[in-house]
Amino acid sequence: MEDTVALSLDEVRALAHRVLAQLGLSERQIGPVAETIVAGERDECGAHGIYRLLSCAHTIKAGKVVLDAEAVVHDMAPALVRVDGGGGYAQLAFDLGRPILSEKARNCGIAALGLNNCVHFAALWPEVEALAEEGFVALAFTPSHAWVAPAGGTRPLFGTNPIAFAWPRPGTSPFVFDFATSAVARGEIELHRRADKPIPLGWGLDPEGNPTTDATAALAGSMLTFGGHKGSALSAMVELIAGPLIGDMTSVESIAADDGANASPLGGELIIAIDPKSFLGAAAAEHLARAEQIFDGITGQGARLPSLRRYEARARSLANGVRVSKKLYDDILAQLG
Amino acid sequence: MEDTVALSLDEVRALAHRVLAQLGLSERQIGPVAETIVAGERDECGAHGIYRLLSCAHTIKAGKVVLDAEAVVHDMAPALVRVDGGGGYAQLAFDLGRPILSEKARNCGIAALGLNNCVHFAALWPEVEALAEEGFVALAFTPSHAWVAPAGGTRPLFGTNPIAFAWPRPGTSPFVFDFATSAVARGEIELHRRADKPIPLGWGLDPEGNPTTDATAALAGSMLTFGGHKGSALSAMVELIAGPLIGDMTSVESIAADDGANASPLGGELIIAIDPKSFLGAAAAEHLARAEQIFDGITGQGARLPSLRRYEARARSLANGVRVSKKLYDDILAQLG
């Protein structure tokens, strides 16, 4: 059993604040970035908890984050708002845009928020979950770095291009999913490489475009999308609607801007919020209750809701705090040295 | 080689009008329904061309279509409109709602159209493609009949729940995809049953919930989603946003309403339109041009755009008309007898 360190969530938060301050990030950005890291650790999403402080450190030291970024709102239309993140982390831009998105969705029934010129290191579920907690149905999309080949192709073009969705559930936590349109996360292939383990066929192609079970070859070549040509089509959609549609970079452009630094992707994100009360009026409660039959239909046959594991972890963490790897904890403390 | 009959597209249209009139469908509905069938035959989507006249005949004779349906518009919010199809075909409701959706999307930047109480027999691409031809980015979703098990489950819960997307391309036809979130279309499994051919593992489960290669067992049991838990999550999303969100039926409720008639599904559909000009202002042309690099990146490595096959077929059909199976043609003529 690996050595671990017990931390309360307040201690996780304090650690994140200390490390991010030491790295020179402005107070304005530290707050929302730290909350995202606390949420990831709390929900036992290993790759999106305090582990991300190391990738923040790497990205900041590579000069790829504007440390004192100021986000600027551009009100484009009654149901559209863009927030230019000024080269800072997306959390700052989202926090500024979220209340405007909410107001527009309540007024118009549906609205969209485009985040531009932001550094992305986090999962999308904290954002769509927050909107569902306000009563909205929410969707989010973002490109990343060009690592993934289109179906039928042999070379990287798409990012891992996640799609996140949240649905408000009266009296309980929202139904949420958030997944990469690549077959697996890039980190999963990296873990296989470190462990010197073969990867299953279907995860990647070697630099010559041939199917491979070699993690190093797949990382040097291209990843594949989930679900064949359907996943590939969805990945193209994410490139388009969270890239050119909002005037921001494609994954090819983002990895070119990275210029070998291996920093977190820079670019855009699209978030859509729909107000069920606008669609349904007084019947909203009745129809939201009817939606519960779908969830009952899933769990009633022994299948799992995609958000369940996180919510179970969250309940544990809120009661007992978290345990993190001693080695990871020491690596993070070393950032303070 | 199967015997075929050569038809001009006008002859296809005239055939559709004659059959639908003979079946008692109102003139108001015949127009848009026939155009959808012409579009399917023109684009050589075998299952969505004149073959669908047989399923229209079946559904109408089963009493599952309101022949003289009147669609009614409900303006819900600045960016939301619902159209109650009155139990008629979705094409009537879409034609009524489309200009309102377009106007709302132009005014607000993003807008949504919910179609309610409609019979659905067609693919969704004609609708999103039409919106993209107007310059919008468009998405469409609809549940169907509960035939598909959730990932990790063993019993039907979801419909085949397609997702369609279209992106406007200056000077050429839109980028469009439209696919079921089931592993394959139900008709594909039916074709295997008729041909007495085994189906691949991953398409379906037998009535006891075990993986099967037997088409009859899968049709009696459950179909599976594409892409494992990710496809299953997307299918759940379609159930929610094109069902309860717009006050309409789930796939479980739709198949219950069918009551064994094996008619086309009755229920809702959600269509979202986004106006790139609202997001981008004067820079819209520049960013739409930049999106072309994504398409070039796909085709430049020998991969195909999902809409290419249809557009190639369309060019052939517009020049030369179509050839349809003599047996199918005779079966359709028999409806006129």
C-alpha cells in the first residue's frame, strides 16, 4: 500500500492557494483555479485534483499563462456572451461569464457562453454541474491539442475534445457526464508507458499510421477517437463549435502555439445553458419528475449513472477529508521550496 | 443484378404524392413528407427514400398518424419555440417552426425549437442541413422506441436516439453528420435476420441480457449503444433533452403508446440553431474560412467527411435521376391498388 497523507478539504484548498501564489498567479485567478482543484480531489478524480498543481507549475514556468490576466466580457447578442480570458486560466473567465449566461438563459430560454483565449487544465463537469445546480440543462465543449486522428486517417488533427452534459434533478445532485471524444485520456496512455504495459488496440496509431499496442509509439503517433466514425464526427463538431464558431483556435493551432512546451492547451470553450422552466412553464416540475424514470430505468437494471462514483466519493471526502499519495504531496511541496 | 426502375426526381416526388394521398394524408402534410422522401432517395440513403412510403403506409393504416393534423406554434421565450404537431408527421411541424427558429437565432444568437407530438420516420439531416444552408450551425436530437439497453444494463430503455449536426461552409454544401447512438440502426439487424446472417458481438443482447450474435435474439432482447458508456451517456442525453425537457415522451413511453403496432415513433424532437455572425460579427467570414482547415485536415489524410457520400450521390441523382429496386417499386405501387 502506497504511503498516503490525510488532508481535510480546507487543507487541500490552502495547499492549492500556497502553491499557486508561489507560482506568481494573481489572487483573482487563484480563487477559482483552487476551487476546481479542490472539487477534483474531493470527488476522487485523481488526475484532476492536487496532481494538477504540478501541471499548473509546469505550464506557468513555461510562460504559457498570463499571471495577472484580466477577463473581459463581450455581450454579443441577447443570448450570447463571450469572455476573453486574457491568456489566463479558464476558471477566471467562466466565473465572470457564468452569471451573465444564467441571466441570458433565464431571459431567452437558451443561451451560450464562449470563453476565449483561456488556458484549460480542468475537467468540464464542475462548470456544467454548477449550471445544473441553478436549474439549467448545460452542455460544454473544448478543443485541446492535436493528438487524435480522425476515423480513417493516420495523423493527429483533433484534440481529446471533451463533451460534458448536466441535467438538474430536484432534491438530488445533477445527472452529469464529461468524457473525452478520444478513446481514452492521454494520461491513460502515459500511465501505460510509465508502467511499460501494452495498450489495447483501438487507442492509438504509430507515427506511420499503423494500429499499435505500444504506448510510446501511440504518443508519438496519434490517438484514436472513441466509437469509430461516430466519435470522430463528434470530435470534429467540438473542434468547430468551440473553435472557429467562437473565433478561437483549433487543436492544431493550439499545439502550434504550445511550440513544444507541453503546457496546458490554450483556446476556447463553448457552454450552452437551457432553462427547462422556459420550455415547460408551470409543467416544469412534472416533466423533471418524469425524467427521473429514465434514471430509475438505468439504475433499476444494475447499470450506473455516470456521475454516481464522483458523488459517492464526494460524500466520503466531505465527511472524512481525503488521502493523497505521500510522493505526490512531497512533489507538490517541493514547488514551495 | 437486381431489376431496377429508372425514375427522375420529379417522378419520385409524384409517386410519393400519389401514395400519401391514397393513404389519406392531408395535402398540408404530403408536401413536406414527400420532400423528405425525395431527399433521401436523391442522396441514395436507401432506408430513407421511397422505401419509407411502405413504413408510412404501415403507420397510417395502424391509425398512428393524425391525417389532417394541424400544427400549432407556442412561442415560449425570445429564443425558444415549440410546435405541437397534433399527432401528424414531424415534417409539418418543422416547416412551421423553422422560420421562427431562424428568426429567433438571428435575433438572439442561439435559439431552440421543440417539436411535440409528432410522428418521426425520417433522418434528421434534411433539417440540420436546411438550417446550415441558411448560415446556422444546427443540432437535432430525437428519441424513438425503447429498443436499446444502457451500458452495463440488460434491458431496453433508450431509443436509437440520433444526433445530427450541420456546419455551414461558404461556397459548398454544409458539413453534416447524423447517426444513431445505438451501435447500428435497427434496420441493419433486421437485414441480418432476413438474410439469416449472424450479427457481430456488440450490437445486441438476447432477452436474458447476454451478448448475442443472433439477430432474432437481439431484436427480441436489446440493442446496444455505440461506444460503450460514452455512447450510452449520449443516448441518455437525447432522451432527456428531446423528451422531458420539451414536455414530450421518452422512448419507453413512445413504445408503450405504440402498443405493439410497430409504427413509427411518436414524440418530440429538439433542434438548436446558432448564428456564427452573432458570435463573430464582422470576423465571421474569416473564422468560417479557418474552419475549412479542419475539413482539409480530414480529407488531406485520406479520411472522409461524413456527408461526402450523400453529396456525391446527390450530384449523380440531380443529373441522371435514380434507379430503384423493381420489387420495391412494385410493392409501393401496390399501395395504390
